Amino acid sequence: MSPSAAQAVRAAAATELTYRLPGGATMSTIVPPRGFRPQTAAPATARAYGFDAPDSPKALAAWRARYDGWRETVPSVPCVGPSGRSALRFATTYSSNWGGYTATGHSNYNEVYDDQNIPTYYTSCGPAGSTLAAPWIGLGGARSSKLIQQGFASGSSVGGTVQGASLWYEYLNAQHQNPPVYIGHTTRTGHVISQYMTYGSGRVGFHWYDRTAGAGWSPVNVSGLSGYYDGTTADYINERVYGVKLRRFSRQTFSAAGARYGSTFKDLFRLPSTEVRLTSNGASSGAALLTDTRSSSSSSSSAFYQTWKRCS
């Protein structure tokens, strides 16, 4: 399909919605027509609806596998959160709000991806109240104040009784501590969310797909983010959100985790990586809030799980 035909498809069947965001960035998203399936669509048609489908047959097969089972597209609708979270530059392997791994060894990471389950959480940690954890993937934040990230917030701010996840992305630097942008919510606790983000020339694509339900959110593309990009790390993190009580969550698994640098794709543990240990005081003397365990499968170089140890 020619580029002009792809534009005609988009113009005839869908509306592109554009939003002005904090810090001067611009978000766009396109909701494709009913019946659209990224895993079977022609590459040009998929690109017309905001998906970054490649033309190369080999690359296209791998790309389509990400969307295996897709049956429904849910519109992404932005809602700006109340406040920004500070990017944390850590000089050691301990942190007071990050736990997980960062891939290092390259300066041009431009894509990061994983599968993550939505956890349940325990209500036995003291009186009812706000409780929140935020597993995410991202680029940067470890060696500079620049960070682009996406993930989902698990927990509740209403008595700790509502399970589920709110999907969000965020972009931060030293000058702009922008708030998170939420694009949707799901109550499907236990489902696996497949997510990936790509960076190129100041433009970032964010994707979320509930692989268990076969429902994905319309791709989100945000331009004007060159000032927030740091390609020296790719991140796979669970965050203890500042200012919110932490309860213990059920075990969470990061699988199918990997990144691209330049045009090379690699699984997480085939890249140089650093474990970031989440403790109550951000140092080795603090109590461990969660532990990271790499997959016991000898064939897996892309998975680890996290076990929450205590409440805060």
C-alpha cells in the first residue's frame, strides 16, 4: 500500500486526536476502525493507525508476534496527573524508590520492552489508606536527570480496596518535573500487560497491550521529547512512589524483557546490567522492600521476578 493510500485509509476510517501536554510536548493517538488487527494488517495500514510496523519480512514477523491474539482496540485518553515524580540518579546499587535492573553498556538505547503481570496487594499492613506501586520500563534516569518511562500504577487511593492498574507515561529532566499522563485503567488483576516504547528524533511511541484479554490501547505518540532522552540505560523497574503508603504486593514478573540499541535487539540479561536494590533508606543498611530473582530456566535471559517483603 502506498503512503498516499495509507493516509486515505486513515482519513476515511479514523480521527487522529492531538493534545498539548506539559513542557511543550504534543501527544497524538488514532483509534482504528472496528475489526483492525495489528498482527494481520499490512505494514502501511498499521503505520497509518500509529503502529510502527516494519517492512522487512523478518522484522515484521517478530513485530506481529508482539500482538498475537489482539482482538480489540481501547482508545487512549490522556489525563494529566497531579504532580511529577523526580528522576533518581543512583551512584550505588541501592535506592529508596527504585527496584529492578538497568541495562547499560551502550549510549544509544532507543527501544525497551517487557511483559508484566498486574499484581494483587495485601490489606493487612496497618490501617486502610493509599497504597501504590508503579512497575515501569524506561530510557535514562540512572545516570542523568533525563528520563522517559511508561508503566502502570497498581493499588488504590480509596481504602486499599480496589484492585487493578492505571496506565501512564512520563518524561522528566532537571528543568521540567512533568506530571505523569494517564491514558486508561483496567480492573483485570493478574492479567499480563505487554508494553514497549520506542524513541527516534524526539518522538516517542508508547504501547500497552493486555495480552491475557486480547485488548490493547491505541498507540500513543508524543513529539518534542529530545530534551528528555538519555540512551545510556534501558530500565526495568518497580517504583515505590513517594508520598504514598506501600503495602506488600503479590509476586510480579518481568518477562520478555529486552532493549534495542541502534538496530540491535537483545534480551535483558544478554546486555550488561546493574541490579538496583530497593531498601527502606536507599542504602545497604536499610530493610529490603523487595527482592529480585532471575528466572531459573536456563533458556531464559529475559525474565526475573520480584517478591515484596514488607510494608512501609
